[in-house]
Amino acid sequence: MPDPVTKSDLQEALDEMAETWTAKFQEYQERADAEEKKFGTVFPETKESLDEVQDKLDELENTWREKADKRERQQEDVVSKVLGNKVEVPGSEDQKAYDKYLREGKRGLSPDERKVLATSDDTGAGYLAPPAFSAEVIRDIVEMSPIRELAEVRSTSRSYIQIPRRNQTGEAVWINENDQRGEVQNPSYGMERINNHPLHALHLATYEELEDAVVDIEAAIRNDITEQIAKAENAAFLLGNGADQPSGILNNDDIVRVPTGNSTKITADALIDLHYSIKTPYSEGDGVWVMNRKTIREVRKLKDNDDQYLWQPGLAEDQQPTILESGYREATDLAEPDQNGDYTTGEEPIVYGDFMEGYTISDRVQIAIQRLVERFSDQGAVGFQARRRVGGQVTKSEALAIQRVGT
């Protein structure tokens, strides 16, 4: 059993990050700024040293996040034990039958084993994975998907969900004590529909793997399809067209766009403007930045008018690094700068806001696994096609804001 993560472990990781930031990054960044101002360029050796420190900060930040996630899972496990929550464990009846199905197919199952496994309501889609399998996949996806971690997620057994949406706010009016009470504007609500779209992932297992009892075939399938699903979801929640996939945040025209004021760069003033472009309730406490890793590195270099860096390392063991006092997440599908820190005019590299209020994900939690025996027989393998349904769209555009490169 791996050693548990303690508060001291988290604090130690943060302290090392803060030390690297203060003692090394700021020194090299100040040197780079001075060279740029005096000579019009940053010397290669300075840039190389600065890049090395950036790499170190990335490494330390990833270490801290991994430890923080692990500690959070530890605490969840403790709560489950205290409350006596039911936990699916390997070796349960459905788990054994499912493992046999994966290795030998439907023909290898006895009549009793077939009764244990639930069939999908999608014709030909195979058996539904046991709840423990689906739960593990979804938990792992959350760790890999920044939008899923931040947004509101609703589960359903249907092909869509409907959520109430306020179309009109109520309006209070002042009246004199003896005046007749007239009509006032009442709040109005409608229903917004979010469709779930089918998403497929494929894993190949060789005949040797299926015949080897030592190989955890279920874990191999789960890890592979989790990565595939997470990548597809990440892209769709940000860039999806809404037709045959979730509707992405960047495809919503109602979200305010804040220009950088520069045709190729992000600037400190533009980030500050973006931060204050949404209403205070969406920013204070719940506001989160989402951007590419390379954009994070550019933001670390920015200072406000008081010569203070916008990026700051966390101080306490449970406090993550921040940008303008708001946390951030990395999203690989957002635009990234080139090696000179430049973007193409019109690109939208940063999203900021309260994603829990602004974006809703609809999950049909069940995952069906279909065994494809003949299709890959010439490769000496069996294919396992996983299928699930996912939807998503912006449900409150005023809670989010997007940074657009340009003037």
C-alpha cells in the first residue's frame, strides 16, 4: 500500500515551488526584462536559464497537484468507511462474470452469468460495464478533464436532460403607502434541453493477453478508453459544434470577448480586464482560469502597474498557485503561443469565470462494451468498443468570459 499524503507533504511541495519562484524565476525574469529594454532582445543564455526554471516550476506544480488529488481521494475513502457506504469490490458476482465476458465472449458465459450482466438498450452495443467499472472510468476522466472537474455535471438514464432557465427576472417597485398595488414584472422560466451524444472508444487486446490470467484485462481496457474519452471530451467541451457532439464554450457567441489590446500578445492589463469583465459573484471565490500550459508560462512573466507579478505560488498546503488570486487549470485544446510567446490575431487562448454556473455536462453514466472478434482477427487481437453518451453546453453565458488576441 502506498504511503499516505500528509499536510506536511503538501506544504513541502509548495515551499519548494515558492523558493524556486522567488530565488530563481524572478531573478532571471528581471534580467530578461532588463536585456529586452536595453538591447532590444533577451540573451540566449538568459532565455535558456529562464526556460529551465519554467520547466522546474511546471514539474513542482504537477507534483503538488498530484499529491493534493491523492490526499483528497484518501479523505474520500475515509468518509466512505465511516459512513459505511457500499463499495463495489473486485471478485463480486457481476465483476467475475464481466471479466469472463471480456476474455471469452458471450458464448463463454453460463446462463446464470448472463443474467448477472445487464444488456445495453442500444442494439448490438454489448453488455453494460458493472457500476464499479463505470465509476472508475468517470473518476479518472475527471482527473484528466479540466472542464468536467469545474462544470456542473448531471447524470441521467435518458438521451437528454432538461434544466430550467430564467428568461426574465422579477422587478420590485416602490410605491406610496396608500397607493394601489399594480402589476409588477414576474420572473419567467423556460426549459433548456441538453442532448447526449454517442461517444466511442476502442481498445485492442491480443489473444495472448486474453489467455494470460495474470493480465488485468479490465484495467487495460479501462485505462485506454478513459484516456480516449477524456481527450475527446476536453476538445468538445471547449470547441464542440453542438451538432453531433457537445456544444463548446468557444462556440458560444453570447459569452463576452475581451481583447488583449495587442495583435499577437496577451498582456497584464488585458488579463485584469478579463478578470473584472464578469460579475463579482462569479469571480470571487469561484472564478477559475483555463488555458494551455504554454500560456501559463507566458502569464508567469506578467506584472501589474505596481510591478507585482500576476502569478503567485500557493502559501498554505491546501492553497493552489493563483493568477490574480484565482486558481487555474490546464487545457491542452486551447490556443498556445509560438516559441516567441506570440499568438495569431483572433485566437482565444484563455477562458475565465465560474464554470459551475456557466457550463452544464449531461452524463449517461452507463458504459457499454462490445466485443469485436472478427474485425481484428488478422491482427491476432480482439477489439473492445466502449460506448457512452455525453452532452454539454453553456447554460449561463454571463458567468464566463473569453480572452481574444487582438485590438
